[in-house]
Amino acid sequence: MRTTRLGELEVSVLGLGCMSMSQSYGEADPAESERTLHAALDAGVTFLDTANAYGNGHNESLLGRVLPARRDEFVLATKFGIVRHADGTRGVDGHPDRVAARCEESLARLGTDHIDLYYLHRRDPQVPIEDTVGAMARLVEAGKVRYLGLSEISAATLRRAHAVHPITAVQSEYSLWTRDPESHVLPACRELGIGFVPFSPLGRAMLTGRLDNGDALPDKDLRATMPRFRGENFRANLALVRRLEAFAAEREAAAAQVALAWLLAKGAGIAPIPGTKHSAWLAENLGGAALALDDDDLAFLDALFAPEHIAGERYPPALMKSIDRDET
């Protein structure tokens, strides 16, 4: 598989998001998760993404258990900053006095002596970003971390952070049906030479065409709380996806492959991390790296999934308010 650069860090153009192997979209089969991880490396994927919050440490432990003998074959990205409280609620902690401890915990679970790309998962509104990034920079000085990243961050916050220590990559949701980064964050990354890592590049499986009834999602499925997957919103969005499927079929491709090829056509320095816990879907996704779209194709897709055509917000109102966003 071809590669791209996130700042100075070279990675495969498609990575693997590992979250679903531990939470959010139903139970995972441990044996199939293990097969998927090995299949990704065998196929040339060199960029694996996890976080301490995924399964409350389970996901990092999974990678640490399955891949210790192959550690030199991939760039390892993990995150800190999201915390799960005893009552099940979620919070954010970017306090500089606790950054080193979170890193040590992740290193132990991952079974490694260094993290290649260490992200702040969400900005802590109670802590100046300069303080959190300063503490992260000390991990680089100590050799625990190679490069720093930020997730779901505004361009304004990114600039402040980058002034403290070079930021290598920004991770945000970006796909055909989530175009928010195009207005501020992505241009800032281009200007500053920072890589961009789209998470949920397949719209949490919506853009694969394999979902046909959002209201049938189990209560424990993360998508059941998201407005885009509910009622009339879902049905309106599904109509767009059916047109995407028809477009893909004309090119003898899967809808997921077209969605990923659209992202990769946005230029160098972009490395989507489609998540899956199944080796079959991994193989399908990787085909997106070989699919070429011309200018007419891209214009059609841009227009089809124009932001005003998407029904519903991507998160519930309270969670949307918690995201660090630029003023529009």
C-alpha cells in the first residue's frame, strides 16, 4: 500500500481504527478481531489507532496482547483525555499533572516502550491547551512519545498548541456526510504542515450501504443516540446513500471504497482510519486505496453530499456543545 506523511511521520494512506473491537457497535469476536489486526498488517497497513478510553483500556490491551512480535511493523497511535466516571457519564481531563500517568498506563497495556503518535482525545475546557501540550511535550523529551496529535480540535486551539510544540496530526470526523473540517481545521493543517486523520470516514457504516433501519439499532449501539440515525433523518440520509451505491456500482466498486477514495483524493497528508472488527470489511475498505476518481466524479459526490443535504447533527445537543469548534 502506498504511504503518505503526517508531518514527519510516514504512514499507510489507510489506517485501521480499532475502537469497534472493544465498544460502541455491538459485541466483538476476540478471534476475529485478532485475525483482522494481523490481516491489516499483512496487507500493508502500517497505522493502527486506539485510545485508553476504548473499552476502558480493553482496546489497548488487545493490541498489546496480539501484536507484540510485530511492533516494528506499524505506527501506533493512542489517545488520552476522555474519562469514564463510575456512574457511566463521560468527562474530559487534560490536567498537566496527570498526563504522564495516563501515558505510563497506556504503555503498560500496549506492551511497548514508546507511543508513535499521542493524541489529546478532547480539549479540556478547564485547562489552557498550552499547559496540556506542554506536559505532552515532556513525554517526547523523555522518549516515551515520538509525535503529538490533537483530536476534534478547532483551528484556533490548534495554532495555540502548535506554538508550544509541533503538532504532527489532527484527528477529526471527516467523510462525505461530515464536512465540518473543510472550513477551518483542514486549511490550518495545510498551512502549518500538519497531517489530517479522518475518523469515521465511512459515517459509522452509513456510507457502506449496509444499514437500512436506524431505529432498529440496539440501545447499546452508540449510533442509537445520534440524530442522523433516527427516524426521518435516517431515511433522508439513506436516500443519499442509495445514490452513492448506484454510483459505486457503475464503477464496479463498493460504496465504502468510493467514500474512502473521495477522501484520499483530497490530497497528500490525509490518512483515514476506517474502523472494523471484521477481516472481510477490512479487505473491502482497503480496495478504496486503489480506486481513482476523476474531477467529474468528485464534483458529483461533493454536490450529492453537500452539508445542506445531510439530515440531523452528528451528535446529541449536549455532546455537540462540548466539541471545540471554530466560529462559523
